[in-house]
Amino acid sequence: MKKDIRAYTYKELIKEVEDIGEKKFRAKQIYEWLHVKLVDHFEEMTDLSKSLREKLGKTYEILPVTMLERQQSKLDGTNKFLFQLYDGNVVESVLMRYKHGNSVCISSQVGCRMGCRFCASTIGGLVRNLSASEMVGQIYQIQKIIGERVSNVVIMGTGEPLDNYDNFLRFVTILTDEHGLHISQRNITVSTCGIVPNMLALAKENLQITLALSLHGATQEKRKKLMPVANKYELQEVLKACDAYFKETGRRITFEYSLVHGVNDTEEDARELIEILKPRNCHLNLIPVNPIKERDFEQPSRKSALNFKNKLEKSGINVTIRREMGADIDGACGQLRRRYVQTCSE
Ligand code: SAH
């Protein structure tokens, strides 16, 4: 089997190039073709000799990430993309346009095995991990399609990135490399349901990326009801791992909390949440739950969500309610892929 050349970090590519008997500077050229000019075929690398392009094509390939569908919001310019991978699997990515630039939300796995109760992406379980090449590929395709630079990246699409840790780390290395797209570490946010050992490993990497922790419940009992992963990693351990991340990197943690009517949005929930967050230097992002048809979770009313927010704010916590982007093309995260998979199997 051929090796996917887009999955190598710059350092690794130098070694690969030397291993096939080529000069080191070729790695710089090839990396630029792959990660700056964003080509999908060796034939497009026009400053390499034809024989070198053919030689590369014998050992390596560039796995395709191909757009199948694009939905554009009429309300705020949000776009959803459905991409097909080399083996026929599909993943979705979302482009959000802000004043400060283009932000892309990518998937890190096909499906997910974490089983969070309110999440559409996990309903069919995990199919497979995405490679680093398939993760950068989503961003590169979007950048090519819109003809504008992507400046911010969030890993909050389908999948649990820290359940695909090595590929995730490789993805960050490739994306932030000065020889490639050179996206600033500070413009990358990774969201995790709380895989403690890998949160600790990430803290040790001492990167400047933002860590977002999906909290969703302020006690171990509550969290267990919504997130099966809490059976494996206790809330206290998860919070300690957040503290370790902050200590190592100086980066403030973002806590995500999906507000579910009657489940985690009561006065008591707010009090418990304050207890956890008050001592920490953090940001809280409230997400009124996106109802999915397989579950009967409901959003709280706007008034009650604001009430919840105000309570936290009054105790000095930095809190926002996530702005709903692309409401007209929505369906909760993961819906586009699920709809596609269902239609295809009918
Ligand atoms: N696996 C990562 C990324 C998940 S998606 C994680 O668990 O953090 C990003 C955020 O959206 C997570 O906080 C996730 O819990 C939340 N989310 C998933 N489905 C949702 C829904 N239906 N409504 C609101 N938030 C949801």
C-alpha cells in the first residue's frame, strides 16, 4: 500500500525524501505544494521534474477529501460541507464567517464511540479514526472552495479528538508548521469529553492551543447520566487535568455546557456549576441543546437560559451563550452525515 504523503510532518517529510535518495530541499518544495498551494495530485507540482513526480507517485499518494454537498446559510454565511474520503466514508465540516476571519470546524473521526446522550454523531458508534491528512484535508478543501484564508480552526465536529490522539497531534503539528498553512496555535481549539490521560499528555506538549472541556453536568452523578465517559473518568480527575493544562500552558480552559431543559438547567445546577468554576480561571460557553430526533431532550426557553447565564455571571464567571450559527441549515452537529448515511442505506 502507498503511503499518504500529506500525513507527514515537515521533519518526517525531510527523512522520507532523503530515504528515497533525494536532496533535503525537495521536502520544502513538496511540503509547500501540499500544505500551502494545497494541490491534490503530484502532476500539479510543476517545479519538480516529471521523473521525480512519477517516483513520488510510485511510493506515495495524496488521499482525496472530496466535497459531496455544500449548504449555505442565508442568515449568517455559515456553510456546511459533506466530504467523501478514499474509502467512501463521509464526514462533515462547518465554515463560520466572523469579522475576525474564517473559522472552520472539522471532524476528527467517522462516527464516535463516546455515547454522549444528546449528541447525533455518536448514534451509530465509531467507524474509524481520521488520519492527520484527512483532518487538514477538510480545511484545505474549504479554503480552496471559498478562495479565502482560514484563520481559525476548532476540532468540534464529529468524533472525539483525544480518542484519536496521535493523529490529532500530528494534525496540529502540520497545520501550525511555518512551512505550511502556519495557523497560529492560539487560533486552534480542541474540544474533549474528558479523556484524562490524553488531556494530561496534551498539557505536557505545552502548546498554545485552547482546550475546551465538555462538562454538561456539574456533579459526577449528573455527568454520568449524560456522558458515559464519566464512568471511566471521574469529574474530579477531569477537573484536575484541566488545572494541569492551565498550569502547563497558561491557557484559560473553556468549559462547554449544553443546557437541557429540566435536566441540567435548574437553580441547583447553577449553584453547583458556580462551585466548580469560581475558583478557576476559565470561560463558560452555554449551548442550548440542539434537539435530535432520536432523543427527547429540549432546549430551555430563551428567558430561562438568560437567567442561568446571569446567575453565573453575578458570581464573577466569564460566560457566553453560544451564538446559533446557520440556524436555517442546521440540525445538530453530526446531522448532515447521518442523513446522508441513512439515505444511502435505504
Ligand atoms: N468530542 C468532542 C467534540 C464534540 S462536539 C467533545 O465531546 O467535546 C462539540 C460540543 O458540542 C461538545 O461540547 C458536545 O458535547 C456538544 N454537543 C453535541 N451534541 C450537542 C447537541 N445536540 N446540542 C448541544 N451541544 C451538543
